[in-house]
Amino acid sequence: MKNTSALLALPLAFALGSPVTLAQTVTTETKAPEAGANSFTESQAKDRIEGAGFTQVTGLRKDDQGIWRATASKGGAQVNVSLDFRGNVTTN
């Protein structure tokens, strides 16, 4: 019986000891950015957008819905890009 209990406890120990997932930058082409109270500074917003693979980020501004919007380049194409309060980077 002791062996069975130990075998059952192992997966539970791994699950409880697993690292916490931190906020991630997600880039998507289809989902609209979510409106909300955005706490990113302009510098942080630019860093997040660049971290998602965009370059030449210009015209960065936060709109009345709390979404950072800019124009940027990716793969040689100029696109409109958005960053919502969750850190999601989207193009439109």
C-alpha cells in the first residue's frame, strides 16, 4: 500500500511544484485587442511590440479604450499594430 501511495503522490508533487506561468506576449493576426485599463508605459508598449518581432514602431499612442496603437514593420510589410492590457500584440 505504501508503494501505491508514493506513486500517486509523485504526479501531485510535480503539479504543485511546477513554476508559475508569467505574462506572455502573444502575436495574432485575427483576434481583436481587448479594451481595458492598460498599465503599460509607452516605453514598455514599444518593447512588447518589438518583442513580438516588429521593427520601426512609429506613431505609438494609447487610445480611449486603453489600447496602444502604432504603425510598424514585419517581414518587409508596413502594418497597423495594437497592444492590449493583457499584453496581446495584434495586427489589423
